[in-house]
Amino acid sequence: MISRRSLMLGSAAAGLVSFAPSAIGQVPAVDTLPASAPTRRLSLTAQETEAKLLGPDKPATRHVCAYDGELFKIVRGRRGTRLIVDFENRLPDPTTVHWHGIRVPYLSDGVAPLTQDVVPPGGRFSYNVPLPDTGLYFFHPHCDETGQVGRGLFALLVVDDEAEDKVRFDAECFIVVKDWRLGDDGQWLEMSTEDGAANAGTFGNVRATNGQTTAPRVEAPAYGDVRVRTIVADATRVIDLGCDTDDAFMLAVDGQALPPVPFKALPDDVWRMGPAMRLDMQVRMPGPGQEVKIYDYRSSEPYLLTTLVAVDKGKHPSPLKAKALPPPRVPLPDVRKAKKLEFLIQMAAGPTIVSPSLPADDPLSKALVNSLCVGKTTHWAISRDSWAAGDALRLPPPLARLDNGASYIVSMTNVTKHMHPMHLHGHVFRVLSHSKKPKMPQYLADTVIVEPNETVDIAFKAVSGNWVFHCHILEHMDTGLMGWFKVA
Ligand code: C2O
Ligand code: CU
């Protein structure tokens, strides 16, 4: 099957038309660190590699995609520093890099065609990535995400600082939830299916934690406190994260600290996480030889994500105390003065799409066609507008035009049968309410699940830029569930 994308790629290869984003009705970009902030240069490549994803004695998978050729790479940086990332695309397809959850100036946000052109094979792009906030983030492509992320293209970005260093843990452990879609021969299956894209998404057929098909066993000091940092990097899977001890606290959501919440105070003792969502938790270890098991309780049989094994390191039992992380530094919205905007998350029904697209001769429309980052069909919409997909090469007008520095409440109502983890670029928002979960703690996030028939209200202080707002079930965003805000 020849996809529209590969056809377009073929004709584009002859001479990729280039649109400088500065030509596209741009707005001022806001830097979140002073110009004097210390900088660190980082070179980064996107490339293909081979890996034994099914296990050591199974055939290696070809065309695995990874940054610097290293699956599940972890990049660490200090808060207050700026990364200047010299990116090179060594993939055979166009790509971009999006810094999920990081408050970057929007011209480094990695969204073609809104903030940059795609980086063609062999091309380069320099990203300005200030790190104004501590926490667990990640970066991934923003073009053919279903395919590229599906084959492994993402990396963790951990931002540390002195205030956090003072909150001492006895161990740190990462849990990366990411399934694979592989045949018995170890080679990739089609990442997207019509049925998946129009429903809950296409699931991997091989479950894995940190890329391994058997749950990792991680040693940690007996009676110590472990910082467990979980991210759902999967394109589709939603998990209910929990563990088999009561001595566990939730410390940060999407990198943003909150006053610690005991897991047993959460509805069903679990925290629901969809694609792109992160959670930091504290787990108190039992005595030597004993274990703590961390599960996804959403599966029909609880799925073991990781086993923490207590080893004797000379620590003695001590009273359990929650370790509060330093409070977030993100600008907070003024909720009382905020203007409210309401949106529906719905199935796309062709004829009901009403608002006129940008005219075909608008530079942004042309750039969209040239971006090659367009999905195959349209299934989803935000308030009757779908992002360009299939033959509908229309870029919807912005969902709203916002004022830089003003506060907004975005109220989302999901009228579909499926959950949608909604992500807003460039901002960290306060989750004000979940209509179906009145007992949720107050928290900040960059991605929030809206359950079927639920209304979720978020509030944020708008920052100048062109920012997309989309579902992070990657097939949903690739088939219409994406819109954008213009903030100036
Ligand atoms: Cu992880 Cu558009 O984002
Ligand atoms: Cu969705």
C-alpha cells in the first residue's frame, strides 16, 4: 500500500519547498529564562537501529527508531540552564522534535508547520530549550508520531535542581510504559489500523516495561524511600498505576510537585495515566528480602510493571514520612479573572465541520501540505473542527485567539465513547475539576484525561505563540483530534 505520505514524500524529495516559519503570521516568542542563563550544547540525532525487542534469543527488530541510536535514552539537565540542541535527522523520513511539557519559546516547539518546517532526511535544526522547571519530561517527534514513536523514537528529559537535591531518596527508579507491535519474526506490524484510530487506538501486541517483556526487578535499600518515576510513552495504552504497599505517596504529576497524597487516599488507590502522562511517587521499602510490586491495575489481570526488591544496606526502620518536593515555579492563572472557553471533543462528521479552513493560498495552508505531517483519515474533531488529515488538507482556524499574559479556563466535554488524554503545548495548567471524579486532589499538569461523558476544566496563563492542543492517543491526533491557540 502506498500511503499519501510516501507519495508526497516522493514528489517532495525532488525539491522540498521550504517555508520559513517567520513568513507565517508569526507572533512574538517568549523565552522562559534570562538571556544570561548558562547554556549547554547538546547534539542529538534521530536514527534507525536494530534491537532484540522480543528477547535475547529472538530475531532482532530492524528499523527501530531512537535518539542517538539509544532506546529509552535519559537526558538530564539542571533547572535554570538552557540546552541548545543541534539536531540532525538521519531517518529516511521527515521529523521534528517536540519538548513535551517544557515551557520553550514556541519557535522551538517542534510542530510543523505551525512553528517550523519539518526537518527532511539529512536535515538539521537547532532547538532553544530553556529548562525553567524541575521534573520528569520527555521529547518526541511531532510528525508521523504514531509510526516514529511507535518504533521507539522518544527520550526522557529529567530536570533536577538544588532544592530538589535536598529531598533525599535512597534510590531512583524509572518505569517507562511502552508496548511494541511486532510479528513473530520480530518485525514491525502496521502501527495504525482504521478500527483503532476510530476507537481507543491500536494497541501493541507485546507489553513491555523499559522495553523489556518481563518486568524489571530493581534493588533498593530495605527501609529506604524510593523515588519511582513513571511515564506512559505508549501511543495508546492507559494504565491505573498503583502498588501493593500502603506506604506510597504521589509527589508530582507531569513533573509538577503537589503536597504528597497517600495512594490509599486516591479513588481506587490508583492514579490513571494515559499516553504522555508522568507521575513521581515515593515508595517506602519493607525489610530485607521483601518486595514491593508496582502494577497497572487497569488490565483484567493486574499487569506487573516493576518489582522493587529490598536489600540490606544497613538502614533501620524509621517512621514513614512523606517527602514533599519543592513547589512548582510555573506562572499560575488568576482563576477568578479567567475567561472561560468551552470545547467539545467529538467524532468528526464530515458535513458538520462548519468553520472555513484557512484559504488554500494562505502560507500556513501551503506549509501544511509541504509539512508531510498529515494523517490518512479524519475521525475526530474539537468543536466540529478537525486538524488536517486525508484529503481534507485544511488547517482549521485557531480554536481561539488569546491574549499573552491573560488567564483562561478551558472546559472540555468529551461526547465520545473513549477517553482522551488532552495535551496543551507550551503551558502547564491547573486542573480545576473532573466532573466524574469529585475527589481528585488539586494538581498541575500538561496532559489530562477526559473520560467519556465527562467535563474537565483546566486553567492557565496564556503565553505568546502558536500552540497546539490535542489528544495524546497518537492515532487520535493523527486523525483530527488536534487544534491550536494563537496567543499574542
Ligand atoms: Cu507530547 Cu503534541 O505532544
Ligand atoms: Cu483521543
